[in-house]
Amino acid sequence: MGLISGALEPDQWKNPRLWRDVLDDHRIIVSTPQPLLDALRHGYVNLGADIGLVVFDEAHHAVDKHPYNAIMQEFYFQIPLVYPPEPQCSRPTILGLTASPIFDGSDVEKAFRCVLEYSMPLFAVTVVSMIETNLDCTIRAPRHHRNELASFVHRPIFKHVLYSEADWFNRPFSSNVSALSAVVGSLDIECDPYVQSSRAKLANLSPGPERTRLDQVLSKTIMKRKTYTHTGLKDFLTAAEEICMDVGPWAADWYIGKVIEHATATKSASEPFWTTLSHKEKKYLLSILDKVVVTPVSYNPQDIITGTSDKVRALVECLEDAKLDAETHNQSYSGLVFVTRRDTVLALTEVISNHPRIANLFTIGHLLGSSESRYRRSFLDITRNLLGSSHDQTLTDFKIGDKNLIISTSVAEEGIDIQSCCNVIRWDPPPNMVSWAQSRGRARRERSTFAIMFAAGGWQKDYVKKWEDLEQQMIRMYNNADRKRKEDTIDAVDEDEDDDNLKLSVSSTGYVKGKSIFWRTDHTLYIQSGDYP
């Protein structure tokens, strides 16, 4: 078995000989999708000749511009559908696996299939690609050994956790938020090194297109007050204000102090964020942060309790109840708290780790998503390494029991090996159907609970009811053995009418660039769901 990943010396996968050796020496290859897509586009791999089966994990991602969808649209559908299949070049078998074939739409039928929309007067065809069309499949739940499968899947008990939401107009006071807000509010865009550098360049340019372009860019930057440094500082303030409202002023004070401390202590090439800044930008940013008068937080138990929100109180009670219930039934506790914002993960981890009611009950880790963008990083990316253990170490500690509670962004919903939990709590309601199903699926131990936190009198409950109804409709569809995929047909379209369909190919190398629309086979795909009601 071979392993291919863009994170494993990515440049090596640009070698066609290496791909040929891997294909010749291995019967099974586990790969992230982007390296395979790149290899197909460069002609290093021939999908029809080299691959007989493609398994797409988390197959609900096969939409839009995702590499899953690109592999299917650019290469799978290019292979002629011939019966019987030609051994030299035939479409591979496709298997997709997902817990939820739909994201957040209200039309399950539409989500399962493909919709063609015609716009007049150009009669252009817009393809709203859905999973059955994109993966050339029919969605099914497993039917064989169903009772045996069901014995290993335990649906969690669903709970609502209500809290009183803070009023934005009477929001709690944070001394550090106030200090940061005063500094950010006094910023002068003309002092930003980017603006000063652009003005200097402009003064040295002769009249012409280049000078006009730079003048327009500079004018837009000044009007929107949107330089890299200023935007980062405003994002910092916004994150702190949201933490103050959501977690409480104690957490916001800690967050601001910690970020500034980390920024001034790690201003070196080893910190990814700093490598994107010029020397003048670094100096300018640090000079601004130095103006913020930071008040250290008090770790007195009563100060932590009074400085946190009612939402934290509700979370603490929910965690206490879940741990007591697990221990009552002679189970070890293991829990996950899902949070939308990365900055809130950091602040909430600090609060729970020091909250006097539960600090001694839980050993806490955190998981944060990571961005591999080549573009300049946001200032808030400096928080990436703000707390303790690495991603892998946290998962290992959780697996062996050294940590029993993880506070995480959506990175823990799918794609990583994480043990079954007895308690999953959504600090923020799930944003879509997939997030609802995936996070709930982490609570698969017997007698597990899945709790969602709602503001009392809020509107979020309506979404849960909507997702529950959609899920039941979806279950009926993929358990219906008689349901057939609708044969959507389309007359031939002149590709010259739409530049999006243009495609460049080099027959001698197999190189392909561009995209095309291909239609319809009788191929059937069974997509397994994580739940077996």
C-alpha cells in the first residue's frame, strides 16, 4: 500500500517517473485528492488505464471546484462509456462514503440529483451539480449485514442547553477591549508603511499606465482604510469583542494580553506570520501593540466566575452532568466541544482549564484548523501556536486518556481518527446539515449525549427541526431500493458558446487544462451513511 500526500515533500510528486514507480509497485494507494488531480492534469496518471477503483471518503465534498469533483468532471467523464469495458481504458468503479449527502439545502431531491437551469436569451446551460450527478452514482445505505452494523452504532441522546444571551447594547465591560479599541480607533492610515511606500513609488513614476494603476490602488486603499496591518488589527479587535460577548470579559482580557505577549515575544522568522511582513511593517505593528495598556487577568476563582458569560455557566453545568452520568454507569468520560471561531477555542480552553467548578474534573486539549495558503497570512494566524500541544499530540493524549475533553473547531468533525465520545456539545449551532451529522456522529459510544447550546428565545431551534426533518427525508430516499436516479439528458451543446467549457489537451503527454461538461452513464454507486436507523 502506498501513501501520497501534498504535505509529504510536495515537489517530489511532480516527477512522472515517481508516479509510474508507485503505480507499478502498489495495488492500493491512499492519497489526498490534489496530488492525484495534478498528476492527471499533467498526464502522469491515466485514470482509465491505471486505476480500477476510486474511493472518495467524505464524498459530500464532490461539488463545485473541489478536487473530487474536478477528477470526475475533467477525467472520469472523458473516458468513453463502452460495453463491455475495454481493458486498456475503461471508467473505474466509484465508491463514495459520507454521513450526509446534502449540505444545507431544503430540497433533498435536488441535492441528490442534478438540476439544469436555462437562462434566456442566450440559452446558456448552468449546471447545478449535486452528488449523484457529480459522482455518477445512486445514493444508497448499506443493506447487507444491516443488523450487525446497527449493533455497533449508538444514536446519542439529543439535548438542548439554554442560556441567556448578552445584549450587545449593554455588553459587559472589558478593560483590555476598551484599551485596544482606543488604539485601533486612533490609527492614521497615512502612517502605514504600505501607504508611505506606495506614495514614494508614485512620486518616482512618470505619467503612464503603471502610475495610473498604482494611483488607483493607493486611492482605494486609503478610502477603505484597508492595508494589511490595519486590517489585521481591526480583525484582532473584532475577535476580542466577540469573545467578550460570547465567553465573557475575563476571556477577552486574557485573549488580548496573550496575543500581544505572543506577538512581541515571537517576532522572528520562525513565526509564519512575521515572514510575510516587511521590516517597516513589523516595526509599525509592534509600535501600535505597545500602545495598548494591557491589564493582566486575575486567576482568583470568584473573578473567573463573575467575568464569564451565562453561556459559560450553561456549558459548565452540561459538562458536570455528562461526566457524572458517565461515572454513574462506570464509564470513563470523553467529550468534545465544537466551536466555530478559532479564537474562541483558545479563550474557552483557558476559561474551562481554570474554572473553579470543573478545572479539576477535566484535562483539556484543543484542536484548530490550519491554512496552507501561500498568500500573506492574517495577523490572527499568530494565534496558531498560542497554546501548548500539537495537533497530533492532542489526539494521542485523547486516545490514551491523558486528556478527556477537547475543544475544537470543525477540524474534528471529519477526516481525522478520533475516538468515540460519550458527550459532544456544540457551543455554536451547526452551520449546515453536514456539520450537524458529522459532529453528532462523534458521540457514538453507548449512552452518549449530543447537546446544542441555544440562546433562550433565539431562532436557532428552528434550524434543528429543519435538519431533523431533512434527515428523515434523506433516510427514506437512500433506503428506498426501488428509487432510481433520474435520467437527466441534455442536447449537445456547442462548446464554443461557453468559454467555461474550453479545454486544452496535449495528446503526446496527456496534459489537460480546462474543464468540460460530460453526461450520463448507467453506473451505480452506493454511498454509505454513518447512521443506520
